[in-house]
Amino acid sequence: MAFMKKMFLPVTIWYMMTIYCNCDMSSDLEKSFIENEIIPDTLKTAPKKILSVSYGSDAIVNLGNELKPTQTKERPTVTWEVEKGAFYTLIKVDPDAPSRVNPAYRDIRHWLIMNIPESDVANGDEIIEYIGAGPPKDTGLHRYIFLVFKQPNGKIEHNELRATKRQMNNRPKTSVTEFMKKYNLNEPNFGNFYQAQYDEYSDVLHAQLMG
């Protein structure tokens, strides 16, 4: 009976429940990151817990589900369980640029915010402004990975180069593992990812990044 009730819950409600309940989803999370080869392409170890990422009720990121680039063009709502007084780093990358077969620009940054107080993303230091998915035509599915790291020693003094949403500079070839080493970050505390392939918004985004 409990199983039947669960099946009839709206998808968005059930998804949020799985994030905020005390259920152990670490095995599903690790399995998804391994099966989709995020380990070892971008990370050596899986995040500890799932990250809540939503582009609205009809576009919720869920461990590799496919979204359309058009659905991802605006900044999503990202939330996680916080430790009081802690600071966090949020990063979104595409390891499949320009394609998964030829990832010459891995990992290309789509978003980077450091020194986020607790989960107050708006008051963090946005270094790389957000851009949505923009897979080039005929390059198949790209993986878009969101990661959140707790900064172990509070605020970080950094020298990261910046990029606006109209700039491609400082986005390509930025290894997540090297970034972790540089700032003494441990394995990601939270993570999630979706996949996307070309639609008409890709052309809009590429034109935008040409400045």
C-alpha cells in the first residue's frame, strides 16, 4: 500500500521529498556518476548528497535526465543542506565540449560562485556568470554537472579570472580536480547533473558568447 501511495505522488513532490528526507540516496548518486562516466571524466569520487537544482516545476535536474537547452537558459534555483556559518563554492561544468567524443575544452565552466554564505547564492562571489546548455549541432548529448563544495577554512582569497554571460574567455579547459587541489577542497558535498543536446537556443547562446 505504501508503495502504491508513493507512485501516485506528483513527480516534483516526490523528487523534493527524496532530497530532504533522511533517506540514504548516496548509493544512487554514486551509481549515476559512475554509470555516466562523470567519474573519472570530471571527478575521482562522487558527491556525498544530491543537490536540488530546479529550472521550474517542469524542468528539475535529476541524475542525468534530459532537458532542452531552451529550458536551461535562466539561472536555476539551487538549494542544499547548510552548516551554520559555513561558506560554499558552486560550480557548473560541461565536460563534453565541443563533444563527448572529442572533449578538447573539458571542463568548460558554465557557472562559478565562491564564498557563498550558507546557501545564499545571491550573496556569493559570482566569478563566472551563468549560462545555460548550448551543445553544438550534431554533437549528441552533453552532461551538465552541478557541484557544491564546503570551503573548509571559511572565505577563500582567490585569483580566479572572471567572465560575464557574454564572454567565452576563462571558461574552457578548467579542470574541476585541479580547482579542488588549488583551494584545498575535499570531495563535493552535493552534486547533480542533467544532459542536453542541440536545440535552437544553442545558436542563440553561441552568438551571445561571441560578444
